[in-house]
Amino acid sequence: MDFTNIIGFSLQQAFGPTAILLCLAAIGLNIHFGYTGLLNFGQAGFMLVGGYSIGASVTVFSSSLWLGAIVGLLLCVVLALLLGVPTLRLRADYLAIVTIAAAEIIRQTIGAASFSSTFGGQDGITDFIGGFRANNPYETRKGIPGLVTWSAYDFYVMTVGWTLVALCCVVVWLLMRSPWGRVLKSIREDEDAVRSLGKNVYGYKMQALVIGGVIGGLAGIMTSLRSAAVGPSFFATDITFFAYTVLLIGGAARVLGPVVGAMIFWFLINFIGVVFSQATRGADPLIPAWIMDSQQASLMRFIFVGLGLMLLMIFRPQGIFGDRRELAIDAR
């Protein structure tokens, strides 16, 4: 078993495009859950809106990819308003139910056969990033030779993606240091007390839902650029829970928590997956077939990461870089 190649591949993934989109999705959830205490289980819905907007803008409306990105972010604002208006005055679990249901409704509708001529059905939309690819300034592979390298296109996507992550982190840092951010934290801890001081709790929650949803839309845009395609399967419910895992690992209510959490989570997922895959292959596998075959080995990464997350929640519920004082969440 070549651990040098395994570590190199895992590092490649930890800094690659998939880690970026998980990081952006988790930053949006950090505003919802970490700072405000909102249980949004439908971040994949915001990602789908952002991702499909740039695909449809080019293939359906023959418009620019950049205009599609702007329209996608505006549609994320509309989606947040539609979800927030009927639920934010109620208990937190109502928002969780509505958001996860809305995300699935949107995904199933987009993938329906009735809209296959427009959105490609279950196959999705392809061939819409020609303009983006043409602006790629890199011509050769980039990275650390012998350890980790990325293709010219992947490195281009990473440059754009990590720049977006940095900008979002700066915005979140500035917002949470402002009086507005302190009100959000107060709502998370005791919204009745905040309401008694004359603050419009409903309005602050709506603003937080919109901002986090827009950042989720950016994650969807990066999903489309990473794959050069967009389809309903890209935005299944598990992507939302992956983002929550990233947030919990790094630490909620920490600006850099989603960034570090995304790198750690995606490194472990790939490292464990490759280790077990190689251990069950070959003429003389390290793990005999009567114990585990290659198909079963592919599932071990989720088992081990899930076990690690359980232990983290037991012994350090605030996450690796979180603060236990940030755990007070008012679920009323």
C-alpha cells in the first residue's frame, strides 16, 4: 500500500473543487445555524437554484454565464423569502421541515420528464461553460510535483472558488463584528429577550436566511463549474448533511470553521476510501474477501467518518475550533 500516493491524492481532494463547494455551503449554514440558530435542512435547494441558473442561462436563454450567476443569486433571495415568510414566526423545527421538503420538491420538479426539453431531466444540462473555460489563464498542470497536482481547469476553478471562500469569510467576519451580528447571536440564545428590547426578530432572521441562502447559491454555481454540467443528482439531500458535517467538525459560529472543516472532512473521506479500496484489491489483499469485498470497502469511509463525528459530538460538541459558549441555541 503506497501511503505517499494515498496522502497526495487525499490532499488533492482536500483543497480541490469539491471541498470548495462544501465549504461555501457550510459558510451559508454557519450564518443560519451557527450564528442565528436557524435549522435549514434545505441548503441543497439553494445550491440547485444557483447551479441551474447558470446552466439554463446559456443553454435555454442563450445568455451569458455571468448574467445567469446574478439571476441565480437573485432567485436564491426569492427562495429564502418564500421559505421564510410562513415559517420564521414559528418554531425552529418547522423551518427544518419546510426547507428539506422544498429542496426535494425543487429537485424532483427540475428532474421531471415534463421539463426534460428545458432542463434535461435526470441527465441535466451540459456544454454551458465554454466562456468560462476560455478565460482560463493556466495552460499546464499546477501543484507540487511528486505529491499533489491539479489539471489546468481544476486549478482555475480552485482559484475562483477559494477567492469566493475568502471573500465570504471576510464578509461574515465583518458582519458578525457589527451590531447586526451581535443581534443574531442574541436571537440564537434567547429571541424573547431580544424581542423585549424592541428588535425585529423576524426581520433579522429573514436577513440571515437570505444571506446564507445566497452563499449556498454560490456553492451551487461552483458545483456547475467544477463538473462542467449540472443535474438533479448533484443536489440530493446528502449534500446538505455533508455541509452540516463540515460545519460541526470545524466549529459552528466560527468564521474559519467551515473552511477547516471542509478540508478535514474531504481529506478523511478520500483517505479512508482509498485505504480500504487498496486493502481489498489484488491477488493477495490485505483484507481477505471473506471479511470484506471491494464494494463493502467503499462504504467504510462513511462508517468511520460517522463514528468520528459521534465521538466529536460526545467529547467536543463545539467542534475542533469552536467555542462551547456558542452552543446555546433557542429552538422555540
